[in-house]
Amino acid sequence: MCCSLLRLKMRLRPVVLTLTLTVTLAYYVYIPLPDSIQEPWRLMLVAAAFRTSMHLASLRDWLGCDSYFKSLRWPSESFHGTSKVGDSSESGGGVVPGVKVSDITFAGIPVRVYEPPAGGEGHLRRGLMYFHGGDWALGSTERRSSDALSHMVSDELNTVVVCVEYRLYPEVHFPVPYLDCLAAAKHFLSPEVLTKYAIDPERVAVSGASTGGNLAAAVAQEISIDDTVSVKFSIQALIYPALQALDFNTPSYVQNQDIPVLYRPLMVHFWLRYLGADLSLQPQLLVNNHSSSRHSAVSPEVRARSDWTVLLPLKYKRSHRPLVVSKGSPGLLKEVPGLLDVRASPLLAGPEVLAKCPRTYILTCEHDVLRDDGLMYTRRLQDAGVTVTNDHYEDGFHGCFSFIVWPVEFDVGRRAVKGYLHWLQNNL
């Protein structure tokens, strides 16, 4: 009898171990998601992979092996994959053999140029400058999702695409990434460069996703008011852009604070990193202590430019109430002046600047902390007389625009890219 029980225990041990590991893994991976998000388990797995990467990066940082973001870059790029110039062998990479790809520099800034196979002698082509996302600390022109998108735009729309390899945190802080992008943009818009690539000066766009959308919006504003730049961007296309850092309690920040892949505390963390501020300030920004009603630095005019109670459509306000702190911490804005700098927060630009901005496309996602930034900018640009198209994805989440190649593909990502290409086709 004893021998039988022992044999039974030995046989059950692997089963129990497997069951335990399965339950533990499911507990780690599972997070509650809104019903409208399609392919929820796939998103949970993506979120778990990102979460694991962040834990490992924190451990390496604590051990003194490398800084947090330097440690995070390797798993991030490994997860997304990278594409070198001339590499067309990867399955699902979106590489178009006829597109010529070159890694060069514009005004000393590294860029990757995609030249379409179509056109021929005497035919002018479209031009598009693209700034990748990555929270000012991650991402690159070599990331396979950016590379696949650039190949598609170049091939399908007969467009010369220029992706900018601006410098990242922790090597640099604001305003260096912005200045890199601005310098590359001015070089791209010069008549000599446009002529070299046979680009129609009336059909040049600037675009970017997430923090790349932040940079694209800021660069578009500066170019639009710079009289020394003879050729202007004819359109701007912003993909769920980050546009302000005064209010981290908009309805979308509150509603989506726990939705992957961009959590509310994480976005505040990225803002502080970008602006070169002390991370200990994060709790104060999360409760809007930096933008209290008594701060003289935040004038009524500036406050109105990010007032979601006025700028958001009624359906997005729901039952949310604004969080306006009466006292707060007056010294915060002096300590982090970048919070009010329009080069960092394009939503805060004056109406006279917005009125000069080009025709605009803004993609927003329902399940994204940055949703309301894009919706508020849509309203402000429209109020300034700019024609704006807002493509809103009810089942979209932050990052979905980049999830279009193996091993991470989402239907909403493919639809979002298709809508983006369709708008560019009709407006550029």
C-alpha cells in the first residue's frame, strides 16, 4: 500500500508542478481589460513581456550594471526586432525590395532615407519626415515596425520618407531631441535637398507617433512661424501624440491609467525623465500639484489651452470632474520650467501659432492615456481655422499603430495604418 501511494505521488508531482506554474503564469499575465479591446489575451502577453523587461531593467540598474533605460533598450529592440539597411530576408518585416534605403545624416543628425521605386525622370514625388516614438528614451529608425511603415509609405504612396534618429534619454534631455528633429526638418525642407530627391515642395509632410507625435507637432509649429524657412510642411499627421504635461488627470488619464502598454504613472515618469527633473516629483505631478490655481506662472490663457472641460466633446467627459488644486507646490514650475515650454507641450501654443499650422491628421485611441491630448489639440486647431481629420479607434490602445509585424500583430493596428495611409494618399 505504501509503495502504491509513493508511486502515485511520484506520478502526480509533475502534474502538480505544471498546474502550479500554469496558474502562476496566468496570474502574472492576466489583467482586466475593457470588453471593446479585441484580442485581449494577446495584449496581456505583450503587457507581460514589457513588464518583465522593465523589472529586469530595474534590477540591472539596482545592481549597477547599466542605467535603467539603457538596460531597457536591448529587450525592447529584441521584442520589436530591428532591420538593417539591405535586409529584406525577414518574414513579415514589411520590406519592399524596390525601395532604396540609405543611412546618412541631415545637418549632422543620423537619418534613414527611403526612396520609392516609382516616379521616373521628371516626376516629382511626395516627401514625409517621420519621428519614431519610444517616450524620448527608446525606439529607433531600425525598429522593424517603423521600418515596415516607412517601406509601405514609400512604396504605396510614391514618397521619399526620412526617419530621424534623434538623440535619446539618458544621454540627453529636453530640448535636445526637439532640436535634433528641427535641424533635420530644416535640412529636409531646403530647396537643394528637395531637388536632390525630386520632391514636390507643395507635398511635404511631417509625422510621428506618441512622443514622436509630440516632436512632430512641436517642429511643425516652429517651421510654420519661421520666416527663414521658405518651404513649409503642407500637412502634419500625428499618431496618439503626447502634447501636454499640465494635467495628468484628464478623463483619458484616469479612465485608462491601468491599460497597457502606457500606464499613467509611467507616462509621468517619462515626462520627468525627458525634462531632466527629479523623479521624486512624480507623486506631486500625479495629483496636479504643479498646476494649481494659485500658480501665477500658469496664466488663465495658458490654463484654458489645456482645459478639457471646454475642449473635449461631451461623450469623452462622462462623469469625470477636473482636478484643480488650490494651493499645490508653487516651486515646481520653477524647478521644471519645461512643463510650460511649448516646444515640449505643443498643446499650450497660442492661437496665433496654431492658425499657421498645416492641415492635420490626428489618430486617437479610446483606451489610451493620451487620447484627450489628441482630442484637445484637434479642437484647438479647428478653433484656429485649421482643417483637422480625427480618426478615433474605439478598440484602440496606445502602441497599436506599431503592432503590425510579427511577432506582435493586432487587427486594430493594421486598420489604423490603413487609415493613415488612406489619409496621406488623399491629402499629401
